[in-house]
Amino acid sequence: MTDLDGQIVGERYRILSTIAAGGMATVYLAEDSRLERRVALKLVHPHLAAEPNFRAKFLQEAKIAARLSHPNLVNVFDQGEWNDRPFLVMEYVPGITLRNALSRFGALDASRSLEAIEPTLQGLAAAHQAGILHRDIKPENILLADNGSVKLSDFGLARSVNNQTSADSLVGTAAYLSPELIERGYIDERSDIYAIGIVLYELLTGKQPFKGDQAIQIAMAHTSQKTPLPSDSIPSIPRDLDELVGWLTEKNPALRPANADVVLAIIKKLKSGISVAQQRHDAGQLASSGVQQTTPLNFSAANQTELIDGIDPQTTAAATEVLGTAQTVGSAQTEIFNFSDSPVEASSRPNHKRPKSPIFKVIIAAALTVLLGMGVGWWFGAGPNGFKAVPDLANRTVDEAQAALVELNPNIKISEESDSETAAGYIIRTEPAAGSWFFGGDLVLVVSTGPEMLAAPKLVGKTLPEAQAAILAQGFKLGSVNSFFGQAPIGKVFEHTGSDGTTLAEGSAIDLKVSLGEIPVVVELTEDQAKIALSAVGISVAEVITEFSDKVAAGKVISLVPLTEPLGESGSVNLIVSKGPNLVAMPNLVGETLLAAKTALEQLGLTVTVNTDQLQSRWGIAKVKTTSPAAGTMVKVGSGVTISSR
């Protein structure tokens, strides 16, 4: 708790607890009473709020950040001032930072590293498209939300891009600063890209590329040393990721990708099988990295190369063998056909019969090939031995397929196979495949038996990232993720689709229930204390019900009753608060008749014993002489008392 807990900021944001504190501001978890949602409220420290220049700078940067809205960015909702202190209201993202994940799990494998970097880049791309630099990209500012999303946070150092933006001072964390910022104080989108490259290195290796006892030593290393290859630390890291880290962290910003959009395209091509080295080559940057650049064949008019009509030199992989003078094209030597007369004078030619030109042989061979092809085409097409192509029978029933195959008259065979995208009883494909020429004989119809039924992976006790990885690895997809209070450790899965052993269709969604930890114990707290403890974890109190209790003092909580089972995030409970023991004062009944006294005590909820020698028929006449306990004594309802006429 802090001294601001319970304070209302901006007439609508009630501070619940502290999330984090930094040199510029403290971030609180707060509740927006107007929209009934949780938010992160960033409140500037008082000593900085007193500086007019800082106040104006903070509010200006808040406006810049508010221009951004993207699923992979922590969005800004509001800004204002409270007690002369500027504040910023942002989206609240329950989860951990990438720094927490690195500290807990160490280096990530190549696939998971890209899974973290790609959505970060998507958020950064939205910022770059809006003309905004982040300037402080590091694992602490990349959030891994409980729902599986990744968000880039803290645009507190953000600046609008104006070609090259001047940095007022050396800002950002030293481990992620670009060389141009350190040396010249000027940055653009490529400075953010440099920081992304350093973060990717750290994800792959579990450590930062440059170390030093002081920040200035680390900063100088960024300007003077080439970023080491991740595989130097972990040899199993793929070469493409070495190339990617090297490209993103080039010392010269002109040699880096221009912005986050470009890096996203690089990763997309990398996933599709295009190597980073090839992409760098295509971008014309291999020479800058010390790799010999390949000179492409030049088919421009400058080569004075006369080509045969209909032949596209761009599709010719091998050198073209030609007659005549050899000419150098680029770095490869290409001999070029020379169809003109020889420049040698006719009188100097040998006096014997010149052999037929090779081109004549080529023409004759080509003509024979065409004629033969035409004959074969007629024979197997319109001729006596004609054949047809296999039709596309996907998603048809066997009966429909048999009707469509009458003209082919094949020997139909049925093969069954599970398929998650084709309903049971419908054809997945044929063998030979659709479009193939059918020469007769067997034709196999591969019929779907529906999706394969699989046992769900065992997910209870796993964290959300671990559960998601297990789900995808076994051919399922992640469904809804809901958080509930319970006895399971906080952040761990305690129930999921298929946890009862029921088999599931391959590719189906698995819903998860993740623990928020146990509901705070509020028994014997005061009503106000209980409300504060519950509010800190997002639980609201719907109703306070008072009851008598012999065990719990008046004003203290006896128990709480969840309004839903299990109790979810932002759920509600009823509080049962003690009124103390149910006591009544013993009335003065001396002189009253036994019957009247007994009736009065029973109406108070007491059990009455009559001590008398009078017949019951005379209780309406006989008088009470003593009572036990005496008049004025506090007696618990339900307890026994005695009246006597002796």
C-alpha cells in the first residue's frame, strides 16, 4: 500500500496499488469509476512537476503517444493534472515484462524469439507510420499479457519524427542505444531498429552483447565494436538469425532496414524460406557487410547483344553458347551468336565447300519436334486413343464422384484418411491428382473420416505461454483465456477443455482457465479493511450483510460469499459482517405471575425453567419471587433462565 491508495485522481481514477516506480514518475493501478475498468495511471514525481519545462514536455509527449492506437501498443486514454502534478492514463495490461520472462526462463529458442519480436515490430510499425519514434525499446518496455498478446509500452521518451530528430540528451538505456545517438545525438526510425536488433540478440542468447562496469563503457562499445553473432554464444542458433541481428545492428544506420515495416517484411520472407543473406543481396547491401556482391548479367542495349526473338535472357540460367566473338558481360563471359557475314574478305576464304551452318540443323530439329508433337497430340486427344484429365472432386461425396467419372471409366478404389478441414464422407483428393491426364486403370478417391480425435495435452500447472506452446505443438489452437480466483498458484492453468480426458478434434480450440491466486482472507478484518484488500485484486463488494455471531466481534467480517463460482477477474462478492453475539437484558419479573413471566422470557428467545411448588393451574396466580440470572443481566438468546415462586 502507498499513501495515495484510495485517492481519486482527476475526479474519476481511484488509486488501488503501485505497479512500478521510476526516475520520472510512478505508475499506479487505478479504477476508472466512469467506465468501470482498470487502468494504469502514470503520475509525475512532485519535484519534476514543479519544473515548467518538464511539465510542458510531459504533456506534449502524452499528446504524441495518444495519437497511437494499435493492438500491440499500450494505448493512452487520458491525460491531465492533479494537485499540480501531470498524469497520464493508459491501458492496464496484466502480465509480465519480457525482462521478467528472460530472468525467469533465460534465452528463448529461435521460434519463440521471433514470436516476441514480430508483434513488437507490428506495434512499432504503427508508431513509425504515424511519424513517432519510441527511443527507449528494451525488454522492460515489452509486455507479455496474460491473454497471450505482446504490447510495446512506455512512449515516455517518444518524439515526432522530423527527418532526423535531435536528442536533448543521451536518453534511453545504454545497453540499447544506437551509435548515431551516442556519437551525434541524432536519431530516426533506424535507431529504434538498432534497439530491436539488440533485444533480439538478448532473446536468443539470454544476455546483452556488450558489457561494462559503467554505462559509458557500454555506450562506447556500441560505437566501436561490431555486434557479436548470437551463434558465438549458442552454436545451435540458425545462421539466418545471425544475419538478421547483424543487419539490424549495423553501425552505419544507412545499412539497416529503414523502419519497422521493412523488418516485418524481412521476417515474413524469412519464414517463407527466403534467407536473410538473399534479402540483403536483393537490397544491395551485401557489399557493405564484406560479402562479395554478385554482378547480374546485363542484357541492356549497351551490350550490343542481338537476341533471338522469343527467348527471354532473364530466364536463362546457364551461359549461352554462341558463335562469334566472345564478349564480357558483367563478371561472366558470354559468347554471342553472330549471324552476320564474317568480316573476313571472301577472297581470303578457303576454296572448299563450306559445311552447313549449325543453325540449319537446329531449325530442322525444331520442325520435326513440332510435327511429332502435333501427331502425338492428335492420337491421344481427338484421335482413336484419346484421354481426358481427372476432374476436381474435392468436397464431393463418393456417389457424386462416381457420376462425374463415368466418361473416364476408371477402376475406382476408396482410401480413408482423417482431415481437419474436410467433413467425414467427403473426398479430400484423388490419386492421380485433379488435372492429371488419366490413361486408364486405378483411380483412388481419398475420403475423409473427419478430423482426427486426439487427447488434449496436460496443461494443468503450466503458465499461459507454456500452455499455448503445448497446445500448438499438438495440433490444436488456443481458445478463450479466462482468469479466476482459486487455490492454484497465480498465473497457472487449473482447468482447460479436455482436462477430463475427453478427446478433441484435431485443430479445435482449447479454452483455458488461469488462476488469479486465492481470494484474500478477510475474516475478522473490519468492513473497510476487507474492501481495500479485495479491491487491490480487482474484487468488488456488491452487498454487506450483517449477522449475529458468538465468535466474531461486532463490525468484523465473518465470511464472504462469491456471486459466481468460480470467481472471475473483476468479480463481486457479498460480505457477511458480525453484529456480535445476540444478547438480551434479563427483565425484572419479581412480582409477576409465573405464567406472565414465562411468556415474556420466551418471547425474548430464552428457554425458561419454572421452580415452584404450585400446580400449573395456579401459575396465573402464583407470583415470581426470584429469577436467575438477576434482572439487568445480559443473556445470550437461546440460553436457559430460571424463575422461582418459592
